[in-house]
Amino acid sequence: MVLPEIALEVLARLPLKSIARFRSVKKEWKLLIDSDFFRDYFISLNSSSSISWSIVKNNPYKLTLEIVGHHGCKVLGLTQSPGSLVRFFIREALVLACTDGLVLIFAKTSDDIPMLYIGNTLFQEWFRIPIPTYLIEVDSDKFSEGLKELGLVTKIQSGVVFSYKIVVLVAYSAQFEFMIYSSDTGIWEMLNVTCRLRSSLRFIRTKSIALNGILHWLSKLTSSIVAYDFYGGYNDGVDNDECRLIHFPSSGKGERFRRRFTTSQGFIVYFNEFDGNENRTLRVWRLVKYTDVVAEAWQLFWEVNLVSLIELGIDYFPVVMHPLNSEIIYLWTRNQNRLILYNLRTHVFSIHKEIEVDSKCMDGCVLSFNDCSEYMETNHGFISSVQDGPSHLLFSQYVLPRWLHRLPCPPPPQPL
């Protein structure tokens, strides 16, 4: 075996953290590591390996509010949870969105100057984004609300983020009005988008969830999800210039909790528990098609009676799904103020205290749980009853990538 082949085999079996260091050792190694062949070879070797992720709180968007951290995996080689990578040097930094390893942050300088930054946490690369004029010209309350409406979508090819867009929802009366910043152009531009059912636009929730270049909002009035693909990738023969309206797979009868949705294993996932015939059944669906025909849009893939929790007298509600394993759901106990990790296939569960020593999980990585009772108590009023409206999206999933993609940067400004 010749030396380049030896280097390929050795480097491809190292964690990404080590590969990032070796990339700066020799020019030949940098060329090898940056090649498409090496990237594809590394991903193929580690396709079944666990990767690092965190579940972080949405509101407030403080950097320290990571409730579950998963690290120590072979692919990345991190000795700390992913949340520890989201560190910043400016005071009052707030996390606005996490998508495909990129993090969008709002911060203020010592002179109270507001700033937006987007970052690649693995490389600690940060790029300053100009604040859109729309937000600069409003009062402080509307400015804060505008920050909550920011979304982040990406375009991925072969596991690498090639482009990102930052989205501000400006207005939604007769149509959606977006301000969009693209890494392809480096400027903010306006986009108007129509929706077949206009009345739903006035009642959407402001917090969105990103998946595959699509932002998803919760609509109160129509009991549905409103979605728009900012990279035009529906590929289903329907007009891509319209937003999509996806109704939930139930009428609301017998639902115990407000509607909430999340992502898990590459799908948008909706879950709720239902009362019927003196039984309580947790049902989990995944979104398989962007259509207003419910039977075609959703696939029911879990229907489970959590009898083991009920018999123990545990008062719980579902919070979020595991981002990479759709067998696992996280629940919160209202009477014990603890987080429950529940396996929907095996019915095995574990109850975790407020702050626990990091422990090994079944995939050999380290799982850490952090304090979140105060946050859950604050949001308790938003959770209980479906009649009061849809749920706030309580948590976001921060999943690190399987490859060392650099932060896409906009082109330099053209000379006048």
C-alpha cells in the first residue's frame, strides 16, 4: 500500500475533531481531506455511527439552556456536549435558530449595538449578518418579537451545507411577506408568497421548525401546519411558489394535550395522547407528503399505551422526540418535575433528576441531563388544554453534522 493510501485509511478512521487538526498539518493532507472522495469515504465508513446532538430550550434563547446533551461519539470525538460549542464573546448573546450544525445568534456590543451572527460551531467560524431594515425601524417590543420570528434553512448536497437563508416573517395578512438573507447573495431581499387558505396566515405561531430547506409554522385557526420551501425542492409537480397547508391527522376529539410537532429521523413528527374507552393512547405520526389530503400527508408509526407510567401514578405530558431515533420520546412529569426518556418499542423508560452525572447510554456515547424545571413551570400554562390553542414549541434540536463543512460565505461586494 502506497503512502497516500495509508494516509487515507488512517485519517478516515479518526474523529472529525482530529481530522480538523490534521487538515492544517500538511498541504497534501489538506487537499486529501477537502476532496469529495475523502468526504464520501468518511461518511460511508461512519454511516451507522452515532453523532452528537442536544435538545435546547426555545424561550428564552439563552446559550446555557441545554437540557439533554449527547456526546463522546466516535464520529466527532467531542469530550463535551454540543451546547458547549455554542460559545460567544459578546454579552447578551441569544440563540435564535439551530439548523444542520449552523447556529444563528443575536448579540449586543458593550455600546448596545444589536448584531446578528451565524456560526459553524465545529470550526468556531462566525460571520456577521446585517440587521434587516425592517427590524431596525420598529420599536423595541416589535424588535424582540421580530427576533423570535427569525428562521434558518439550509441547502445540503452530499452531507455538506452549501447555502443558507435567514428568514424574517414580516407580515401575513393577505399573503406571506418575507425578508430573506441568502449566503448566495449577501443581501436582504423581499419575497411575497401566496397561500390557498389565506385565513390561516393570520393565526400562525411565530416559531418555526426547519427541515430540508422548508420552514414549518403552526396554524391555530385551521388546526394545521403551514410550510414553505425556500429552496423549491418539493418535486411533486405542484406549484412551488405557494405555501402548503397540512392538516393534522385528527379532529381534536379526545386529544389530551395541545398540538405540537418536532423533527425526528429526518421527518416532521406530530404526537398527542388520546382518551377513549377508558384507555389513554399515545399516537405518533410522521409527515410523508406536503398535501392537504390528511390520509396522504401523514403516516401513523406509533400507537402505544403508556400503562407503565399510568400505573405508577406519574402525571406526564410529551415534550419532544429524539432527533435521530424515532423510537424515543421525552416526557415531562408534572408531579415529580423530572424528565422521562421513554422507548416506544420496548416500553422501557428512565426518569432523570434535575442535574445528573453524565452517564453512558446504549450506543456507547455520553448522555447528560440538565436543569429545566423552572422553564417547564413557566410554560406549564401553555401545555395542558387543547381547547386553549396550539402549543408553544418548547424545545429545539441542535444536531451536529457528519462532516466538516465550512461556513458558506456570501460573495465579496462588487466594486462600483
